[in-house]
Amino acid sequence: MRIAYIGLVDFSYHCLGEVLKNGGDVAGIVTSKETAANSDYCDLTPLARHHAIPIHYCRNVNDQETVAWIREKRPDIIFCWGWSQLIKGALLSLPPMGIVGVHPALLPQNRGRHPLIWALVLGLDESGLTFFFMDEGADSGPILSQRRFGITHRDTATTLYERIKELATIQIAGFLPQLIARTHEPVRQDHGKANYWRKRTAKDGVIDWRMNAESIVNLVRALTRPYPGAQFDYREQSVTVWQACRYERDVPRNIEPGKIIAVSDNIPVVKCHDGAIVLVRYEPHIDFTEGEYIG
């Protein structure tokens, strides 16, 4: 079974390694040069060179040159893991066995953009990793493999990103032999249970101190590395928050949101709607002043 592989992020690199480790015959790799649009970008070139696999760089995986390059490799199947563009007609119909995509959610629920981020922002206690066969829709094709995982209040984007890599290791080892033997049995999705998460914007990452403490902590957890971080402005300078927690002491209700109510070792405590938030890790280094306002 000849495989064409498409990806450009850290998860793509990890999964490509697992495919090769499990005996996958990768005939060609399609990736992209580094781009600011993907904070978790990872160069697949070293892995391609190590295994002497042809590699093609593109911006649009659906362009004629890229589709022609993939066609020359005569793949039986394509694995597209970690590429945000929708796969369209010419490429979608190219491999006889189809194209396997991946989505870190429990499909058919939570299709769409930024599933790890939204799961944390919304305070979900469970999600999953789903490998599926692509069709003309977004995350709507038959399911090849699905695993659940729990989410605790201590989880962040960092821990969930590592968790889906661990699950992918298990799942690839399970379904790759089935694909090679043609014994896989995809399961159709129940489209009546589907919802779609929208693409996040820069505004979604701005802390609004009128939010409650749980929502602010969830936002910070969701946007920490490998993502760009939650942000606010202080003294006309943008500050990125990587870690925050709820302030456990009582806070007077007659203090406005956004006021710095305490500073210790330059770690500020900021009033929010129903309490206060401790900004544990942030950058750049700024001297916060008790009594001043943020935003």
C-alpha cells in the first residue's frame, strides 16, 4: 500500500514517524515552508531525507502542480494529518483507497476549527482523537478510528497536544495493518449529531476582565504553548499570558474588573467579575503597579 503523506505541524511529524515505524510505505511527502499561520509548524524535511522519501513544498495542496506531483507517486491512499486546507475534487478523488484525515474531537460532534482550543475554552471534561476518511464536507467522512480522553482542570493546550500524539501512536499501530490488509471497516457518521466550531480570531485571545475567573483561566489554558497565548494591553504594551490561576482569597465586590489589587515578586493579581486572577507566567517582563488598571 503506497502512501502519500501531507502535513506541516509537530503532530504531522510525530504521526509520520509512527507510520514509518509500523512499516508504512511512504512514497512521497507534501509539506510547506515555515509559516506564521501555524504556531506549531514543524519541518518534515529531516525525516524525509533520513528515509530517502521524495518531498514537495507548496502553499496550496490543491494546486495543479501539487496534485500532479502526488499523482506521479501513484499512492493507494493519502494521509493528510495536520493541514488546515480542505481537500478538493481533483485530489480527493485521486487515491483509490481515499484520503484519511484526523480531527482531535469526538466526531461527529465538534467538527471545524481549533478543537483543542475550544474544548478548553468551553471547559469540556472530555474529547477525543478521530481518524476518518475525507469526503466533500469538513470532518464529515466515515470514521476509521476513534479514542476518547478526559480533560481535567489542570490540562492545557500543551498537555492535550501531547495526549493526542500518544493516542495517535496507539491508533496508527491499530489501523495501519488493517488498511494494508484491506480489512478496515469505516463507520458512517451520524450527521444529525454534528456541530461546527468556528475559526478563532485574534480578538478571541484577548482577556476581558469582566469575564468570570473560570472563563479567564480556561482561555489561558487553551492558548498556552504551542499556541500564541492569551493577551491584554498594559501601559500601551501587549502582554502574553502563559499561565494563570484563580486567586483563592476573598476579594471585595466593589472593586472594578481590571484593577491590579496586589503584586508580589512582580506577579500581579487582577480583579475579574467574580474574584481575581493571578498571572503566574507572562511576557515580556513588566513592572506592574498595585492600584492601576489593565485595559
